[in-house]
Amino acid sequence: MRLKRQVNHFAPHHARILGYKPTAMAHSAGINPALQNMFIDLTQPGEPSLASVRQLIAYGNDRAHCQLRVSDAGLAWLSTDAIGGQSLAGVRFRLETWAAGSGCVGAAAASDEAWVAKIHAVLLGNWPHPRSDYLDIY
């Protein structure tokens, strides 16, 4: 189990060339800067793993609306700043918005084996060619 700690191996280099800071890149992609290091790089062998999906779900805050999004670059993250149909540039697909208090993220959700397996299956089955850019039945 390993969550990537940077966007991908080339993003920091490209960001420097273009003059962007990593937090600016994350924010423009709808990633809350405080959560920018918590994502799964789906382009890496063995990802997504059940363990990395569980860790991402556990990291989520159930007191805020959030949405699992996957970027065109293959990064899966929980977006809290941009949810629903907001800020979709660079987003390959997204799941329905999980309402605050719904129990879809946080420690309790991460301990639900069936829920973690369901989200894992959605990521596996839709990366890199999603059946839709918006998934609400899974």
C-alpha cells in the first residue's frame, strides 16, 4: 500500500517549467491544498489496491461534502472544494457527491469491507476508459 506523495513523476518538472507551484496545480485541479498529497496514482502497477482505497476513504472528512474524482493523469482523490459539476477541467470521471454525514468517508467507512471493495471495483473498472464521466450507480 502506497499513496503517491506527488502528482506524478513528471508533474513537478513540468510545473517548474511552466512556473506553477504544486499547491496551485492541485487547487486548479479541484484538490484541496490541505489534501493534495492524499491521492492514488492509478497509473502505477498494483494501483488501486484495496489498502490504498481504504486509506483514501479513511482520510476523508465525513463532516464535509466530498466527491471521489479521477484526473486525466490517473490521480484519484477526494475533492471537497469542487464537487458536483464544478471545475471539471482535467477530470476524467467522478462519482456522485457524498453528502456530509452520509458515512461514505472517514474511519467507519474505511472499516466497511464491502464499501471499500465497491469503490475499489469502480476505480478498477473505469480507469483508464470510464463508462461515463459521472458515475452514480456502482
